[in-house]
Amino acid sequence: MTPKTAKGGSGWEKVQAFLPEPLSQECRQNIGRIARRNDVARIALMPDVHLAEHVCVGAVVASRSHVYPQAVGGDIGCGVSAIRLQGELEALGAPEAQRVLQRLAETVPALKWPQPQALDALTGSCLSQPRLQRLLERDGALQLGTLGRGNHFVEFCSDEQQRPWLLVHSGSRGLGKAVRDHYCPKPLGPQLSAIEAMSDTGRAYLRDAELCVRYAELNRARIRAAATRAAMDLLGWQPEPETARDMVHNQVRYEAHSGEPLWVHRKGASSARQDELGIIPGSMGSHSYLVSGRGEPSSLCSSSHGAGRALSRTAAAIHISPQDLVAEMQGVFFEERRAAQLVSEAPSAYKPITQVMLRRRPWCASRPS
């Protein structure tokens, strides 16, 4: 049974917002659509919330009986991994940076490998549908350890003590989208797909989504290993395994909040329970933050996952030139030859991370990296 939309009520009494600026009308309509569902108990909006198809990025949706695949999104399991490295920042000058960028281009493909990669711990894992299983074994093996499109990245940065860190942002590649699309019949338009969590279909979605999370975590681990090897070989930097952390920001989990068991969907938001370690990356030209959760009930124990877009990718491509991007990236080593491809991810296409972090105080403590 699909949960009904409440008549008369706006649903906004369920919403707790941590916003640096007023929510756009488009976002209000987007959030209002799911807030009016009867089984949706609570919604928390993170400071980096921005418009996306069906459910905004930066929304945390807690429901009682149904799961909503679009409230997780297509890149199921997407997240950020980080590890501190032992070494001197002085080892990284322009020539060394170019060698590192070249090594990463060779060892971390954007889209796929020429040959299938071993699925390791995922070997023997089964998705609910033969078609999805074939996709995992074929495309999943070719895409494991690849970065993907959009705002996914590999980045070396430094903390307040001038110690180097490696950050990796990537997800489940084509697998997550295929799983989401399987459970969201077409054509759906603006409607939301709701699945009773304890039905056969709901259990299948939850199992498939969890496998996507595991795939995404393995994907980031492979990328991190390749980037760490590049830092060791070319810069003499050694990884400090005890500092490694990995957080997921597209996921649904069964959690208790204020004594009530709920299905908590995080789309562009990460768990921030008491003392839980996390990462909030900024844009390509700004700080990222290492954070520790405070278990804030009003945020559904969640934190933002980044700066949040100020311009859509289409708008950024129109208004930001490659020359603008190069100017914005002064002091940052990156692949300038790809500037025309990267304008949609320019720092000015994102909100200032400082605005997001000023609003984060109720739910996490932080320090910049």
C-alpha cells in the first residue's frame, strides 16, 4: 500500500531546517511533496540543501513504514574517504604535482578500466534481479576503482598543522543508478516511488541498496590505495592507517530517533551521531573539514555533506569560462588542460563552505583541512 498524501496540511511542521539563507520556492515545493506523505515522520534540511530531481540534495527524510528510493538518489553509497599522510609539504612543488596528476590519470580512470577488476569481498554477493547481477559482474568489474563524473574527486590537502591528507569522493558508479531505476517505474514524472519496507519488494531494495553501499566503499578504498601509492612513490609520503575514515552520504538505514524506529534516508547528508567521525568537503578552491558528530536529535543525527551548489551545472557552464576557473584556482594544482570540462565544478558554482560550517554547530564539531 502506498502512503497517502495528507490533505489540507503543508507537512512543514515536520521539517527542521539549518539554513544560511531562505529556501527557494522550487526547493519548498520539492520538500513539501514528500513532507505531506502520511508515513513521513520528520525531515531535516542541511545547510547545503539544493534542488535536485524528486528530493533535494541535503535532505534527511525519516519515515515509519515505507522507503523512498528517490530520497536516497541514484548514486547509492556515495561518500568521502580520507587518510592522513606522513611527509613534508615542501616535497610538493609544481613539477611534483604534475607527476602526481599524471600518475592519478593512469591509475584512477574516470569511467572504466580496459579489463575487469577483481570484486574481492563482493564476489558471491547477489542482487535481487538477474539483470542487476549481470550489471555488477560486467560493468561493476570494469568500473571498480574509477572516479566517475560530476563533482567526484581525488585531492591532496593539508591540515592546520601542515600535515598532508588525501581525500576521495566517489560512489557506486553505474550500479546505484541501475538499482534506483529498477525500483522507480517509468515514466514517473514528479511523483515519488514509495515501497513498503517490509514487503518482498522493500526488502529486496534494501538488500540491493546495501550492496551498492559496500561497492561504493570498496571503490573508494581502491582509489585511495592508488592515490596513496602515488604519494609514496613520487613524494615519499607514507599513509597513517589509524587516521583513515570513510563516510557515506547517500543511504537509507533503520535507526531509532527519540525512541521511535524510523527509516532514515540521507541524500547528500551523512550520519553524525555522538563522536562519529566525518568529512565535509568544500569546493575545489576552499577548505574541507574533518568533523565529529554531536548526536543532535533535531538534525536526525545528521550533517551536511559539502558546500552545496549555488549554480546548476548548466548555469555554471554558461556563466563561468575556463579562464575564470583558472583564476579561481590560483594556488591549487589541477589539470588545467581540462579547464573547459571542469567549469561546472568551479569554486564559484558552489556556496561558500564557511556559510555551511557556521550552521553546523548544533550537530558537529570541526577543524579545517
